[in-house]
Amino acid sequence: DSGSAKTTPEKDDLEYLTPVSIGTPPQVLNLDFDSGSSDLWVFSSELPQSSVSGQSLYDPSKSSTAEEVQGATWNISYGDQSSSNGIVYRDVVNVGGVEFKSQAVEIATTVSSQFTRDTNNDGLLGLAFSSINTVQPQQEKTFFDNILSNLDAPVWTADLKYHAPGTYDFGVIDKSKYTGDITYTDVDQSDGFWMFDVAGYGFGNSTFKAAPFKGIADTGTTLAMIPAEIAGAYYRQVKGAKLDSQQGAYVFPCDSVLPDFIFGVGNARYTIPGKFINYSLLDESDPTTCFGGLQPDMGIGFAILGDILLKSTFVVFDAGTESTPRLGFAKK
Ligand SMILES: NCc1ccc(-c2ccco2)nc1
């Protein structure tokens, strides 16, 4: 098998939403594919109306193939302090033409206010490792893990774009989506993430610094959270940039010309255009102050390489054959 699904950015590329068919007859929900977590959860008919504001709801009672997983529950909280929890069904799930007949579909009975406010996001589809799936008492597998043995190649790929739709592919590496060679690097899955070594960085007129740091490839995070000293050095190149202590984030005059940011994978070098790093207005009411796409990580011990970085490349998430997973990066 192989398949391809179009993914569409919300405003400012806050997140990318991908249609997923669930159940019989198919109920289509737009999910946030998240390589930083491992639960497939959806807004559901079991939520109180006060928690729903326009989202599409999965209703298992309307699916002839839905079966409740008796006694199973789930409960997840994310780095942005959002959270959700509920109970578990199994049902047919189809992503871009690739189908799994008994995927754990975790239906939300509670969602935090951030999710309620995010009106186009109908839930998340986790693509990190199944070892951090939150279902109890028996952990469930991710969609990728479930379909892996049926895929023509043990991979999924992300081709995210700046302010434009992109694609998530499963089981195939589409040569039309990148240029040059793919540079692969080993993944340490011990924390359940796609964690790898960034070989170093560079920006503006500074030369590339071979100072490696660990990071996770996280399609479900908007920005790139990098070591604080690197973020500080980058914004010192931007006239008028400052660390907004209230936000704990760098802001700068919106008319700033931001330097490109270079990151290394192995011997390869990739460029995040400065344009991508001029992420958005800090506040709709102040058109002069903008918010950076590169921000300091919160000292959690690794960088979080989210969409700001990923959208500048074509990324291969490779489960590997002798189960040694790896990440591939290519220019595009
Ligand atoms: N990194 C996973 C993730 C994705 C989306 C969200 C989210 C959307 C609206 C509110 O919170 N939170 C965490």
C-alpha cells in the first residue's frame, strides 16, 4: 500500500489539518498530524456542547464498524498546556487511501479550552512512537505502526509548505517532492520521539558552527524551539529585537529583515528563510510588533523542531527495516 493526503495550513501556518475518514459510512474529520505524540483522538458526540465550537464530531453510534474497547481510557497533555481525555473505540480509519480496519480511535469526553477555541481542528493523529500512547490499561498503536507491514516502504513523509497546502505520504518517497539527495540520520526513539542530532547552525554573516544539539522532529508544534544561547545569538543580529519577558519569547519590529537560519544534518546544510522566521503579529491590535518563528527551548534538554523548520525541507520518517528508525532530510 501507499497513499497521499493533502494537508492545509490554518492562518499563519499555526497548524496543518489533514482529512481523515473514520467509520462506516465514512465520517471525515480534519486532524492535526503530530509526530510529537502518539494518540489518535477526535472531537466526539460524547463532548458537552460547551466544549464544541464548530468542530466536526465523530459519532461512533452512527458507524456500523465501531466497537468500544471496554474499560479503556486515555488522558493526554501537551507542551502548550493543552489537554484532552476520554474513552476508546476501534474503527476503520483511512488516510489518503491507506486503510486500517481496527484503529484505536480515542474519543474525547473532555477537551481543554485551547482545543475548544481552535474551531477547525477536529483532533490529533499521533505519529510518534507507540511507546508513548496514553491508552490504559492496554496501550494502543499509532496509525503508522498499524499500517507499517502493509506499506510498500516503511516510511511516511512530510512536505509542509509556507502559507500553502502540502502533503503527507505513507509508504512511498515521492521523488517529485524534493531535489538532490536525502541525508539520513539515526533516531533515538527511547523517549518515544523522532529525536536526532542537529549537526550545528549558522545565520547572517557568521560561519556555520559545528555545535551539535539534540532535537525532535515535531509536525504538531508550530515554531522551532532551539537552545537559548543560539536563539539569543540569532536575534542579536536583528535590530530592535528583544526577549519579551511576559511571553518568554523574542519579538521585533515587523519591518525587520530577518537573517536566514542554517541547520546541519550530518554533512548537509539546510536553510530556513528569514521570511519564515518573521512568523506573525504578536497581537492583532499592534501592527508594528512581530513574533519570531525561532524561540528558546524551555531547557527541557532537547530542541523542538516544529513546522517553521520542517516546512523548509522534505522530511522522511523511516521506521527502518531492522527497527532502527531514521530521519531523512532533503532540499526542495
Ligand atoms: N503539539 C501537539 C499539539 C497540537 C495542537 C495543540 C492545540 C491546538 C489547539 C490548542 O492546542 N496542542 C498541542
